[in-house]
Amino acid sequence: MKRLVLNELHKWKDSKRRKPLIVKGARQVGKTWALQEFGRSFADGYAYFNFDKEPEYNQFFQSTKDVRRIMQNLAMASGQKITPDTLIIFDEIQACPEALNSLKYFCEDGPEYYVASAGSLLGIKLAQGFPVGKVDFLEMGPMTFTEYLMADGSENLAAYLSGINDFSPIPDAFFNPLIEKLKMYFVVGGMPEPVLVWTEDQDIREADRVLSNIIMSYENDFAKHAEPTDVPKIQLIWDSLPSQLARENKKFQISKVASGARFRDYRGCAEWLSDAGMVNICYCMEFPELPLGGNYEPDTFKLYFADTGLLVSMLDDESQEDLRANKNLGVYKGALYENMVGEALIKQGYKLFYYKKENSTLEADFFIRSAASLIPVEVKAKSGRAKSMKTLITSDHYPDIRYGIKFSKNNIGHEDRIYTFPYFCTFLLKRFMVGFHAEEEAE
């Protein structure tokens, strides 16, 4: 299995200003695997230390701040070879605050060491003694569609997809198989273990069993990391997400979580799920204009799963079977496509925003921005015209909006300042934005 994050890890290794690295991400996204795979490229391999499974190593960081003594003690206790040509992996580093704090001293006193650590998003955020300014960060999420294609043995499709750099229509010889592969990506998702099970065994039920286990491990984290009074609230929000996304108006509604629930009692629990990397929050804009960061309603939002496979796995058995057979998608069709687009935007570094007013039909599923423009992004699960988008583009009331993007089942196209892309191009949006910027400068 190949992960594109390995390219980023090699860039970190070769950087002249390299600092100790923290790879952040939700549980089960492949952080440990990626670091160990990366470690195999080192002349002397890697030395691996897991502070959750081996708490006895914590003492070495409590007794001294001398990084060379720490390394000597770890090497002798574990029997692992450590040299300047060894990748030193600190896994579950949030379980040892002293080890996390020691990264400061590795930065200042031991720059010859290659130190890479892994920890859960939530654990790192809550950890004490964080070495501000002394570490590099790399955030890792579930596999992209391109990575899924490579795991599935479709390197030719992955190579073609990675090479798309203009607005030309995609030939049917590539378009049709990419659409078919995307249907399975919806169901399996991007978590490495279920992807591995599916690509090696072609057993969708076993892949779903693995997904169910991941969901159970996430739910166990509720009790492990959250405040005891918040645990049942977090569970209720989590359980309600599939049905909330199935609604036409996907805005998170506290009334759908529990009878008599008050928003102020649940607001922090939704943020907790986001901090843990389990969901992505999409905020409603107050008005479709720049800037994005200071122009949204913090108490009005949608919640998407961080991985579409998790969404599918939480549906009832009948709905799952329909999705696998690509039939009777019903209310979940729009949810699946929107969830995937939101996931893809997050993986490209975008924050999620949408626009919807209760007293108006004007709306946009997502918003991003270029250097000069605010860009509405519409996800069309069904064929049809993007009426709201056309209004946003042509109306004088929205001067920051000059063109829009629509993701649908159709091929790449351009009409009336609306660029259309097939769903599987979602993960390429950052690249297409270069073309948009060039057109803006030419205007």
C-alpha cells in the first residue's frame, strides 16, 4: 500500500531547517504504518517506542533532559540500534507529556537525530507541556481517492487522475472506470485497514466488519478522553449524524439528537468530535462575501463524517446493501456526495463553509476562495441546473463571486462561468485553482 504522505515525510527528512516531527491524525488513519514504512528507507532503519504500550520508557524522560542520555537509555532498554542514520519513532506520544516536552530539547540540543512522533489529534491538543515553535507538524487523514486507486491495483487510473491539469473533457476510457471505482470508494472509504481488506480479498462484508470495529474504537474513546458528563451527549450526536445528513437541509439540529436537548449543552460536544478528527464541521456564512474567516455563524453548522466509509457503515443493513449495489440510494445519495466533497476539501487544507438562509432558496453547499474571488461549490447528486449558483454569480449583490464550481456525474465542462467536474476530481480542486487564478489575472 502506498500513501502520498510518504512524499511529505521525505521532504521533511531533506529539509535544512528540520525540527522534530509530529504526525497528527485521527485513530486508524495509518500514522504508525506510515512512519514505520518511512523508517525502512533509512540506512539504519528505525527504532520504535510506543508510550501507551510501554509506559516504562516514560521514566527516561522524567529523569533527564539530556537527549543523548535519553537515547542511550532507550537503546539499552529496548535492544534497538540508534544512530544518526536511524529514524526514531515516538508513538502515542500524548501518553508521555515529558516525551512530548523533550522534543524541544531534541530541536535545540540534538538536531542530528531524526525524531518523528505520532499521536491522536485529541491527545496532542490536550497534552501538557507542548513545545511551541520547536516542532514540525504533518496532519494525516484517511486515504484519498488516488491512494485508493493505487491500493486497488489501478495505478494506470491513479496516474491519469494525478496528471489532469487543465479543463479538457476526460476520455471515456478513463472516465467510466473512474466512476465505477468511485462507487466502491464511497462504500469502503479511506481507512487503510478496510481498504486493504477489500483490495486484497474483495470481501465487502469483512471490510464492513473492520469499519464497525473502527467505529467501536472511536466510541470507546468517548469514555476514555471526554468529560464523563459529556460522554452520553457525544454518543447521541454521533448516533444522530446519518439521519441528520439524510435530511434535505443538512444543518445540525439539536432537536434531532434528543428530546428537550438544548443547544448550549451540546455545542462543545460537537467540537470535541471535530477535535478528535471524527467529524468535519461546516459553518454557515452570514452573507456570501469575503472574508471567509470572519463571516460565519458559529452556532449554525453541518457535521460530516471524516470518512465516507464510516457513514456507510453506520447505516442500517438494508441501506448498506443498496449502496453496494448502487440502487435505491434515496435520501443518502446527496449525503454521500456532500460528505466526500467536504472530506476532500479538508484534505486539501480548506476549511468548510456553506450558505443557506431559512427564508430563501438561495444556497451553496460549500465555499472556497481564490486570490481574488469567493467561489461557491455545488454538489449535484441529481441532474439539473445550478439555479442558486447562477444567481450568486450574476447578481450585483455578490460582487466577490465571479464564477462557480459544480461537482456532478458529468464530465469536465465550462458554461456561463460555471465549471463542472466529475465527483472523482474533487481531490484535484487545489490544482484546478491554479487555472482559475490564471484566468482571474487575465481578466
